[in-house]
Amino acid sequence: MSETKTLEDLKEVMGDAPVVTADGTVVEAAALPEPKIDDLGRAYATGKRKNSIARVWIKPGSGKIIINGREQEVYFARPVLRLIIRQPFEAAERVDSYDVMATVKGGGLSGQAGAVRHGISKALTYYEPALRTALKAGGFMTRDSRVVERKKYGRAKARKSFQFSKR
């Protein structure tokens, strides 16, 4: 009987057989889901943040990002917002390898940048399912559910009261 010294040797011996852990549970080899790519070679995803909703399409390219028909430098003039949009590509080590076309509605610029980032992250996982672990570890796959608290009646703002007068 041959000895297995490396993980590659173990993979050759095991093949596609299920793995049994020390406590006796059986773990199947997890297959990656199929990429979701349309007829034009693009992956589509919807990203959300605050009151903003972004529809994002990505396809292989030179790293050009177009938002609502404008270049990202024109639409997101602040460098911080452009940095937010680039984060998923840097986490997945895919800088300048995908072109992005996005349409964004609602909210302000900060929320829209977060929505585009969320959409890019989801679209990347649809195009390359192997990137999900890196993007999930960076926190890009989770929709940030924080929204502005609504104003209540009898209050000046959401929580601020009117000035109290004893007499």
C-alpha cells in the first residue's frame, strides 16, 4: 500500500469520494455553482445601499466603469467614492480586468457608490463563482441594511424632542 504524504496524493487516492470527519459526519465535495452569464457575455446583479438601487453588468475588458452613461470620474467626483467602487476588484485581485456598466437610482452619492460596490461584488461572483470566498471575507457580499430612521409625530426629528417648557 502506498503512503500519502501530500494533499495532492490524498486527492488522487480519494477521488470524488465523500470525506468523513473525526466525529463521523460525512462531508461531500462542494461543487462550485455554474457561472450566470447572458448571451452578450455579461454577468448581471443588483446592489442596494440605503435608498439606492444599482443595476450592474460586468464583462471582461480594460477596467472601464460607466455609471448612468457617464465615466466614474465624472459621476463620482470624490476620490473616496471611486475607491469604494474599486474595493471588490482589489479584494478579488481583478483590477482592470472587467468593464462595468451600471445604472443607479435613489439616494445620495455615498449610498449610490455603496450600491454599485454591492452590485459589482455580486456580479463578480456570478461571473467567477470561485471569487465568492474572497469577497465574502471582505464583507462586500452583505447588503448594508442601515437606513435613515423615520421621523415620528410629536418630535422635531426622528428622536429629537421639541424644547421643554415647564411654564
